[in-house]
Amino acid sequence: MNTVFAEAPGRVNLLGEHTDYNDGFVLPIAIAQRTRVSMRPNGAGDFTLRAEELGETVRFGFEAPPTAHFASYVYGCLVLARAEGAEIPGLDISVSSDVPMGVGLSSSAALEVATLRCLRELLALRLDDVRIAQLAQRAEIEFAQVRCGIMDQMASSLAATDRALLIDTRTLERRDVPLPAGSTVLVLDSGTPRSLAASGYNQRRAECEAAASGLGKASLRDVGRLDELDVLPDLLRRRARHVFTENARVLQAAGTTDAAAFGRLMNASHASLRDDYEVSTPQLDQLVALLQAHPGVHGARLTGAGFGGACVALCRTGAEQQVANEVLARYAAAGEAGRQLVPAAQRA
Ligand code: GLA
């Protein structure tokens, strides 16, 4: 058998943060950066995995799981594909990626989806793109121990780079949403690691589950009116209020063609993530404030799980590079080191 290749993109979420594990709505868009996976049957019973960017090769088998964290995503995909009935031979696997890691652009979902696509291609598996997203999410939950929702894997598997994808995470129904005319997405890294991301993320998730059960609902998606939340203790009420108002913002944004209105919803999302959901950081707040104050920006917010990582802005098309340069210069003058992630900075 020949070598088979597949790839999958990272994503940036425009609106709908911390809504996916509450059965809510999200609005991600794929980014140009992607992860590429190649596989070649090696005639042996085990696997080698080469991570080009890390310069590491690890060897593992179904009965001897890898210890390296990056390999657990691939291992999880192999185990789950086998559980779907695939007969998987020993493979030499190679991974290379230009998706920025650890900033909230879903490098792990890109790896999972590219791995599953490669297996689909190699073994002619009957997996559609939604099934691939579902298996990728399970790989992340069961093998990388992050209790994530399904947004990242759905976006990597199904979203395009030139329009956003509205996803109802309860039904997985989806629809393309064009960006408002004359607007362009800019993503900047705040330069601060997402150190609390895993513990803080799981804690928020538990708080949402406690809020839903306090309201006697299956999930926070089922909250119909804001005043239903008044019975909750203050902290759970604020968490639930973020989810309720964020779902409304996603649906409003998906229904507007006005860049300024879309931008205002992004600004409101950031305030809600900062004040009600408490997943922002001083650096993210500062970078978002600099973006929001720039005349070339319609709106800006932190993106992804928060606790550090990246911000997304909707810019006037043509202004994005100037926005990036000026905002990053002001951020540097304040003693912080940010960088441009999307559009990928031109190499000198
Ligand atoms: C991470 C998770 C997603 C989602 C976001 C927050 O990216 O993987 O499922 O919950 O955080 O919106």
C-alpha cells in the first residue's frame, strides 16, 4: 500500500464560547493553518509516530499506549476507529502542522480530524464528516482527558475558511454564515500560556451542570428567560447568564449582515466572559481593549476556552495588518509580548 495523506484545519471561534457543552450555539470559522498526517503500513504490528515540529518519534501499540501527550490524540483515534470495526495494520505515521499550539485555535482537534481522515482514506472507512467529528471529540475526552464540547472537532471537520459555520451543538444541525461584507478576521495571541485552562475549564463545566440541575433542566440550553435564573446562588446565576446571553448573541450575529452590529455582539461576549464567566485574564482584557479602541475594528473578544491564549477581532477589510501592527506595538509598550496568528504573518 502507498503512503496516504490527509489534512485538517485549526479554527477560530467568532462567537458562542462555553456554550457547546451546554447544548448551545457556536459560530466558528476554519483558519488557513492546518495539520497534515501521512500513514504508511509498515508490515509490523505496531505504530511509529513522527511529530515533525517537535522533532520526536515515538513507538507504541494497541496494547502499549504511548506516554507522550501529543501521541495520545493519535492513539485515541486509532483505538476508536478500530472500535468502529476498522482493521488497522501497523503504520508509520507522520504529523506536521502550522496550527499554533496552546492558544485556543484547536490544534488538537486538527490533529484528531486529520488522523481520522487519513485512516478513512487508507482503509476506505465509511465515516462521514460528522461521525469523524464525534470520534475526534471522544478521542480528546477519553484519551487526552479534556471534557471538551464538540465545537472544535465539528469546525475542523466541516468549516471553511471563507465563511463561518453556525452549529446547533444539540442536534448538530448547521448552516453557513457569510462574514459581514467588507470584514476580515484577525487573531492575535496575548502571549500568556493557558496555564489554568484544563482545571478551570472542567470547573466551569461542573458549575454549568450544577446550575442546570438547580433549575431542573437537562441543560442550560433549555433556559427560556433570564429571570428563571434568579433562583440560583450568585455564582451559578452568573455562569448561566453568560450561557443564556451568549446563545442569544450567536443567533443574532448569524442573522445580521451588518459588521458593526456583529462587532458589538463580540464586544458584549467579551464582557460576559470576563465578568460573568470569569475566564479572561488581565492580558486578554488589555489586548481586547486595544483592539476594540482601534478605528479599523468592529469588535473583539477572547476566543477559545480563555485563561490566556488568543483574541479574535472583526476588522474592516484592508485595515487588518495596520490594526495588528499598531495594537501589538501598544501592547508591547505596555510590557506584553503578543503576536499575530491570523492572517498568518508574512515571513520576511
Ligand atoms: C475549548 C473546547 C470547546 C469549547 C471551547 C469554549 O475550545 O474544546 O469544546 O468548549 O473551549 O467555547
